[in-house]
Amino acid sequence: MKTSILAAGVSLMALPAMAEQPVLTVYAGDYFTSEWGPGPAIEKGFEAFCECDLQFSVGDLLPRILLEGDKTEADVVIGLTTDVLKRARASGVFGPHGQDLSALTLPVQWNDDSFIPFNWGHTAFIYDETRMATPPASFDDLRKLPEDVKVVIQDPRTSISGLALVLWVKSVYGDQAAAFWADLAPHILTVTKDWSESYGLFTDGEADMVLSYTTSPAYHIFAENDLTKKAAIFPEGHYFMAETVGKIAATDQPELADKFMAWVLSEEFQTMIPVANWSLPAALPKEKWPEGWAALPLPDKVLFLSEDEAEAQREAAIEEWRAALSQ
């Protein structure tokens, strides 16, 4: 009898270990797991069929990867943008994704064997038509805003959207970018560390325009039934930026990481992106976008810098911005 009880006790003690699920550690940006970020929906969706535990670890992605190097605890990194891929690739920690990219529906060519885009969008200045009856119709109009119009932007040294802005201006104006910044500087209310702070100032009525994305009005339209927030579309073109997912070469969960990489390209994942991340899906034809999304105004001209071009121009573009705003 005692032997049977002892055996039963040992069996019960072993149950938690037997039931333990493998853990996939995914590094993501700070916004990812917030209530308005895509993390919760992604976690729930992947865990529904992976028989695993997906755990997000959030922080400032590129500095973290560069600091940790081969000692990183990540299996997958999600959220690195096209403008920082060259530095991320140089870390040497990412391996080939091994996925078929034929399902991609981006407006640019993508043949990368390490990073898979999961969403995309364009930088844009957002305005509220109840406060701004005549928004700028071009970059040159932006340079000639009425004296009392104020704009809030993000710091390119700390924000991916801020970096996209200075590269956007550089793509449009080239050697004349410094002159553009000199013209815009008097209208810049403040420069924030990140996008969320900027956008909060705008929605609180502190600024007339905010640097964001062409898809930003979608949140107001579909989540708030507010049709007053709009993107100013410029004929000079809008800067393209994608967020990507990459697999760590030395992951101790290679099969699980591969499963996640494949799932990113699935219709299930891609249909979550518009309403979970308020951006455009990277592998979903327009006819499968959520109702109303295809009607969003998007630019005819797309400006895109390869990772080599973006890295080559980054320091000069930031310095032109800094110098003009420090006057």
C-alpha cells in the first residue's frame, strides 16, 4: 500500500515537467505588447496551434541585439525596420529564414534571405480637418505653413519614424535638405523621443499636424468612427518603411522559430495586421484587406531606400536636421 502511494506521489510530481511547453522567446519593440499593439493577438493566434508558449520580451531592439550579440536569449526578433537592417545584419546573429516569399504584396521588390517583412506603410503628416481647413498639398507647401501652424515630430536618433522622416526629406530634397529643415524649424512645436508621445500631443490638440503614417487615420475611422483625421498626401512621394521578422541563427528552438516565420506569411497572421498594428499587411492582396481599408488615400509615388542606401545617408540626414533645429 505504501509503495502504491509513493509511486502515485512520484507520478504527480512528474506531471508539471511532462506538461511543460516549449518556449519561443520573441524580442519586440516597446509598443508591441501594449493594449493597442499587435502582440496580444499574435501571441493568442500562434499559441492556438503551436503547442508552445510564446513569450515577448520588449525593449529597444537594435541596441539590445548589438549589445547581446551571440549571447542573446531571443529565438526570433520582430519589429526591426528596413532603415536599420544593415546594422542588424552586421551583428551576425541572424540566420536564413528559409521561407518562400512569393506571397509578398509589397509595392517594392523584396528578396532578402534573412528578414521577412510582415507589414508596411508610408510616413505622412496627419492633420485634423476640424482644426486645419487647408492642409499642405505638397512638401513645398509644408515649408510655407502659416506662422501659427505647429507640427510635432520624433527624434531620428531615438525613433524609427523620426529616422524615416529625415531619410524621407533627404530622398526628396537631396543636397537641399538642410534648407527644408531651416524653413520647417519655426513650425516645430517640439521633438519627442517616440511616436506615441508625439501622437498624444496631436490628439490632445497641442499641435496642428504630427509625423505619423498614411494608415494612421484608419484607427480613428474604424476604431473610433472619427473621420476628421487625415493624411496629407504629397506628389513628391512618400517614404516606404516595412517592419520585419528575423530568426536568430543560434536559437535553441529552431523548429518552433521556423514555424513562427512561416506563420507570419500566413493569411491568418496577415489579416490581423491592419486592425492589430494599424498598418498594411505585407503578404495579403488588397481584395482581402478588411472592409474599408482599400479606400484609404495612399500616395501614387513610393520612395524607398535599400538598407545600404539608408545606412549611407543616415548620419548626414540626422546632422542636417540637428543643425537646422539648433539654430
